Amino acid sequence: MQAFVYESGRLFAEGVAVEDLARRYGTPLYVYSRNHLRERYRAIVSAMAEMKPLVCYSVKANSNAAVIKTLVDEGSGFDIVSGGELFRALRAGADANKIVYAGVGKTRDEIEYALRERIGFFTVESESEAARISECARHLGIPGRIAFRVNPDVDPQTHKYISTGKKENKFGLDLERVVKAYEMAAALPGLEIAGLHLHIGSQILSADPFGQALRKIKEMCLALKAKYPTFRTIDIGGGLGIDYKADQQALDPAVYAAAVMPLLRELDLKVVMEPGRSIVGNAGILVCRVQVVKASHFKTFIVVDAGMNDLIRPSLYQAHHEIKAVTETSKTVMGDLVGPICESGDFLAQDRELPDVKEGDLMAAFSAGAYGFAMSSNYNSRPRAAEVMVDGNDAYLIRRRETWEDIVRGESIP
């Protein structure tokens, strides 16, 4: 489904006019479509139905409780990378046994928290981490289920900052080293070898790298399965890309499934998946209001009340977000869409054909549901935006706008 469409020249989020949401809740404002979340989750489950996968939504993409609860109600598991994300998932009603815990720097406190909650398994990034989990498991008397993360040295053909499966990336162990790591872990008390984890990157638009990665680890995976009786799971990660640009083609879950299914049949293991962006990315927009239109001989600057602290992806990744006026217009200007942050890198779009707007008009950055609010900050002492979820004709405030008092809460003056 298309979550955001124009009707009679007005932008709607499902059945609610975006301008009405901005009037009611102010700007900057994140707006999410609940039915888009449901539809994308179901599309992945349907495409992979033969394997009956445990689909673990990647909480880091968007960690709002309403988003998590929507997916809990769909039967989703959750991929987490911190104790805070575990807390969020459990608070929203997640089944701890359907939670997998990734990340390269888990602390002892986080590991013990996860053990006490009886999560599904830990994705383990190094031998020393396996030893740390063993110590924590022995201390608590609770078995630690682990799956080493293998780095297959496959180029995912994505931005270098979100590539995770090449040999120069910090994630996982190479093929030879991971076999030895399992031998080491098998001798440690308190550990159970649950399976293998594989994740090569994010925003991947071709199915080929996924198939290539599975082919590289197939024989090793079969050998590990034969050697360790508890080795029953293959976690194939996430990374399915979405269409940020009008001329991009999102990776269809059915195309992805066709590339990985033959190899997964041969492995005959329980399949875990970790989609994030592909579920929530196009479920959200960031709505902002024009403050100033500043034209020069060189270009036009449209200054809005949302900045890099609200949506950092354009500054950090040189990411493209489609920019549209909330009241539809065919007129355009060439220029930059910038925010109020005191940085030259504060922009939502650069050297782009933008809607021709005036002060007071509303604009929207599309495909902002993933890594939008989740990566936002209080830089320049700016309160973080409000978040709203639309479900049909109903709208719900799922996070109130921060106040100046919220910004300084927790500080003290000695």
C-alpha cells in the first residue's frame, strides 16, 4: 500500500490530512502509517512462508513503543542491539524467547539482563564475547544460547557506512576463524551453540549478494550442524532495501525469497530474519514548516523548522529523501532544503529540484520511518519532534514533543 497519497491536492496519511496533523500537533512532526507496517511485515512472512521464519523486527530502525506493539500484535520477534532496546521490546509486550541480541560491545550488565529475561539467543561477534557470556551464564546459572556472526566478505553494493559483511568491517568473524571459535565455545561452561548469524549490510537493492553470502557459508554451516547437536538455527539478517528515490526499485520480498530459498532448503535449519527498514522505512514522513525562503544569485535556500538533529541521514550518509509540499504543487525551484542548525552540513536536500513554497507552507521528507527519529538528537538544545501514528481515519500521539525542561532533565549544577 501507499501510506501517503494526495487527494484533491492535499497530502493524506491513510485517511487523515497531514495538514490537520501539523495543525494539531505542531512541527517538526513524524507521522507513521500503522497499516503500512502491517502490510510490509506480512509481505515478508508470506514470501518466506515455506521456511516458516521467525521474523525479528530490527528495533534500531524505529524503536517507538507503538511501532513495536504493532509488530508484537502481528507475531513478530525482535532484533536488538542494546539493553535499552531489550527494555523497550519487553515493555511493549514482546516475547523474550523471540528476541535475538546482536551488537559488538555488549556489557556484562546487558548480558546478564538478557540472560535473566531468557532471550532467544545472542549473536556473538568475537571469542572474548563468548567467554564473557559464559562467565555471566555461570554466575546466574542460566544457559547462554549463542550464534557466532560470520563475515563472508561479500560486497552488498550499498553505502560504506551500512556495509557490514566485508572483511574490512568491524562485524563478525571470517570463515576460517568462526569454525575455531565454535570449537572454543563448545568447551566453555554455560553456553549452548544455537546456530549461525549472517548479516551483510543495509539498504541492499539486489538479491544477488544475499545468495552469494549463503553460498559461501553453506558447506561450513552443514559441517557445524553435523558437529553440534544444538546447532539448529540460521539467522540470515536483514538489509532489504526500499525505494528512497522515484526511480529506485525496492527489493521485493518475493525476489529476495527466490534467491535464498534454495540454499535454505539445503541447510534445513530454523530460519531467523531481521528486517527493519523494509518494514518501517516508507511507513513514515517528517513534516516541517517553512520559516524562510532565501534566494540568491547562486541558489535558493528553503529554511524549515526541521534540521539534521531531526533527520541526520542526508548529512551522515548523503541519503536522498523525496521532498514534497503538503499542498500539492507542480511549480519547482532549484536549491537546498536546510534547517536551523548552526552547521553547514545541516540540510535535508541539496542542489535539488524542490517544490516552490512560501513561508508558512508545510513540506514533508518521505521514507523517514527508519533511522529518522531513532537517530535524532538534542543538538543545539533543540527538543526532539513529536511522533504520531495513523490507523485508518484515526490518529494517535505516540510521543509528545519534548520541552526545554525535558532537555535539561537529569542535569545538575555543582
